[in-house]
Amino acid sequence: MALENVRVEDFIEYFLFPEINASAQDNEAEVLNDIQQRIDEISKSFIKNYIWHKDPFNLKIRNQNSSLLNNNNEQLPSHLYGISHFGDNIQDEWFIMSLLFHISKEVPSVIIRVCDADGEFMLIEAADYLPNWANPESCEQRVFIHNGHLLLIHDTSDKATDILPIYDSLRKIRENPTKYVVSKDVENCIMKRIEDFPQAIDDNLHRQTVFVPLAVAALLQHNPQLIAPAVQAFCNRDPIDMKACRAMRYFPPENRVYTSVLFTKCLYAMIMHTNYLPDRRTGWNIPLMTSPHYKAHLLGVKIACGFEILTSQAKSSKSDLETDREWQKYLDSLKNKNYFQNEIEGSKKYQELLEQAKDYYKENRDSMKSTYQIGDDILRDMKHIDMNLDQFKDLEKSLPHSDSDSWLNISPEDLDEMLTKRYGIRNLLDKNLNEGDGQLTDMLDNFLGQKSDYDGIDISFSSSSNHVETKTSDMAAVNVASNSKSKKIDFDADAFCSTVQNLLDLVIPEDNWDSQSDMSDYENDDDLLAKNIDEISKNRHVKGRKKKQQQQSDEKKSTMDDYMKQMDRELAQTTIGKSFEKKTNEFDDIEDFQPVDVDMNAVKNMMESYKLQGASAGPTTNLLTSIMGSSKKQTDV
């Protein structure tokens, strides 16, 4: 990963490994150059008028020595490399993914690896359909794109936690390209996020008429991409930036014109929801809020302030590397990795390597702190761009209408529909709950009755079963070392439960149910407790053989049932009993007593908890999603 010390987390990193034949090794640079030019042409036709939130898609040639420059512990084969920061708009990340899949189809000889701050993020998207062996450790550096397909490398000969070297991964893929293609379910999860591009580019744009200084209108006409850094500079302003906004040295408000500006919906939402009251002493004259021109004026002020902030930061881009602490850290890391190949400091070869490192650092630093470089570009463009006031006044008469921004307001119903389309949770709950309370309680009992290893419970989505299966993984076995030999722990859960039950074995004493008052049976608790202890001690014993345990299991079950019925009788005579749902009366000796309907109460309590959660996630939705996962799969099939 490039420049780990100075990078932020909102990035996507991509490596394109072309196939270079042995006969072309001498002309490796030329081969890489040709492939880069071909991919650039493919990218331009795909991107068209896409507005990037921060960094655009870009590729640079890296030879084998470059892997030391980018803090990579593994030496990689020569390849094309790019990194893009997407800020608050994660759609840029998926747009780049769509572009990379398109490139892999157009150039089948290229194998692509993609990752971000979360690692193999494509597998996160398809987590519900991954094989049991797949986890963050076992999948690291094993996910690739080739010929329009997603590949996940896994061989039984590989250790689950080993990081497979890139050289080995590329060799495996080229030997058998179709062997490692993921399942249709996994691939469909990825395709749902990228299949609409590039056709969906225009759907993500918002056109708005604004009233801006003439220089801003000319710059945006020359380069519409400048709207992104301008909006971000304004929304992320600090007190120092506000001083520049009060002066408005480069973009004064005297000569302003109406112009039509294209935003991404993300940028438009950001600037619309950023409150700002301009200083009238600067010369801004904003009409009343009831005026139809209010929005155009206020947006124009915000955009102009964003451009002013960018130009005020331009001078910071010419800082000396000798005073840059990050550069010193980066230089030290290169020395530790023997980047200078034991050359004497000051020698010709050393200076050449040092200049390469400086150029690489500046290039990557500017891409991550791009406002400095953008400010320089704006000042340079302002010197030669034609700013004809009369021409822009004439264009005002034929400006396209602004788009409706009603999409900014989302009702709870719209939000539910979006979540259902994306995740299907609410649809899942409604579909299963309508099938009857009995099925819900059966699935709940089945879920709670499962056993799992330390990895947790894995929900089986097999269409042939409607139950929860325990997860089995390669690392599920727990071993204990003894005399230099490993022995697997043999834990008999049934025997353990039986032993604990024997310790807690109770005999239900006979009792008089003809109570004189609701609480009269609680007056002699001490006597009752002593009596129960005596009876418990008489019946406590240890059964060492499983055959004998099986013979007494029916008797213990009957004893526990009697104990639960006794609890029901006692609770029925208190106020807490009124809150429970009842079954039909089966007790003739108790007046007005009905046993508790456990299934109905479970459903009732879960529904009450679900209502209290509202639209938020919580334990009830998590539990219902888990126990109904397999049922959803059956219904969909």
C-alpha cells in the first residue's frame, strides 16, 4: 500500500498485472506503456462526464523496484497501479469496480487485484454466500478479477492462515483461469452494485442554476470537475478559511452571472445542508427567503467561498521537503528496506534513487492533499481563460431548468422501501410472521436448541432444510498438547447436562392449594425451603453409567414438568400472572387458573420488543433475521 504514513482511510487501491512473455522481458517498459495507453482509451469512453468526489481513476507504471518505494513488504511483478480516495461518496469506489470489471473483459490478459481500507471488501458485500472456510485471514490477498469474473483462490494444500504471494496467485490463475471463479450467488452480489454503470452516471447528477462571480462561472465551464473540490473546501472550512472568505480576494461579488452547474447528488446534499450566513460587508446581497432567486444566490455564495478557500491554500503546495516530517519518516523506512542498495550517501546512484523517491512522494502526497495542487491549477487557469461578461449574460437567456431536489426529502415509507430493496429484512419478517405464530415459535425453539463452536452459529441457507446448522471450520477443533502430542478434547454435552441436572434434581412436595389469601402460601417459606432441602438431599445421587441415565431421563422430565406446573399455579395467584397469555383450563382443582401459553407469550414479547426498536437495529431484528434466514431462502426459491 502506498504511503501508509500519510494516507487516509477512504481509498480504493488497484493493481493490474499484465501477462509479459519471457520473450518480451527486455522490452518490459514498452509493453507496459502500450497496455497503459490501451486501458486509458477504454477508461475515457467508460467514464465520460463522471464527476469524481475526490481522486479520479488513474494508473501509473510500476516496475519491480517500485515495491520498495510504496512500503510493500513483498516484491511484486511489474504492473499498473492506482489509488483513488473517494471521501464521503462511496459510489466512486463501486464505479471504479465497474470500470475494472469492464477493463478485465476488454483486456483478458490482465489480472486485477483490488482492496480498500477494509481489505477484501468485495467479499464483505457477498458475506452471506461465502464458503465456510472463508474469513478475513484465509482470504487475504486471494481475491482477483479476471476476464469479467471474480476469483477466490483456495487450495486444500494451502494453509488457511498463510498469505499467498502474488507471484503464486498469478501463476495459479494463468494455469487454470476457471478453477477459482466464485459461485453465482457471490458474483451476483457484486454485479448488483456495478451493473448499472456507466448508464447510471446521469441518474446520479443534479443540475442547478446558481448566481456566482464571473471567474467561477468561467472556471466551471472550462472544467466542471472543479465543483467537487470547491464544495468540499467550503463544507470542511475552518476559522483560517473563513478569513479568506471575508476578504474574497480572487472572487469578489461585484460581477456575478447566472450559470447552470452540474453536481453529484452527494455534493448537492452536502452544500445544501451546510448552513452559512455571508458577511454583508464583503458585498453579498442575498434576497429574502421567499424570493425565487434565493436558492441560486445562496448556493452561488457558498460555491464562490469554496473556490476562494482553494486558491488561498495554493501557496502551501511549495513547502520544502527538508522540513516535512512525513518525508523524513518515509525516507527512514526506505533506508531500513535497503532501497538505496548500500550505495554511499551522496554518490551518483544514491542521488538518482533519492530523486525517484522524492518524485514519488510528492506525486502521492499531492493526490492525498489535493486542495494545494488544485489551488495552483485554478490560479494558472484564471490567467488564460476568457471571461467575457457579455457572453455569459447572453447565455443566461437559454439556461436549462434546474432539477427538482425533492429526492432530498425521504419519508419513513421511502426509507423502508430502500432498505427492503437493499437488504430485504422487513420483507423477510413480514413474510414469515404471516405464516403463523406456531412456525415462529418452532423456529425459535430450534434456533435456541442448536450447538455451536467458538466461531458461533452459521445459518444454513439450503433450500432442502429449514433449520440452523452449526458452523464447521478448518480451525474449529481445539487441541491440547500433552507429551509433545496433540489430543482433541472430547466434550460430551449430553453427559454434562445430565450430571448438572442430577445435582439440581428436585422432588415436588405435596402442597395444599386451598389458600386463604393470594399470598398466604408464602408465609412459611423457611419451613418449605427446609423441607425441600431434605427431600433434595435424599434424591441427590451420581449416575456413572449412561444406560442408567437414559432409564431415568423420562422420570426427570416428568419431575421438571411437575415443577414448572407448580410455578404456574403459584404465579397465577399473583399479579404477575395477569400479564401472561393463557391456555384452555386443564386444572379442575384450581379456581380460575389457566396454565401459561409459553408459545404465545414468546411471540407477544418479541413483537413488543420489535415495536420498541422502531426503525433501528436491535437484538430482536438480529434474532429474527438469524432464525428465519433459511426460511427466506426457501420462500425465494
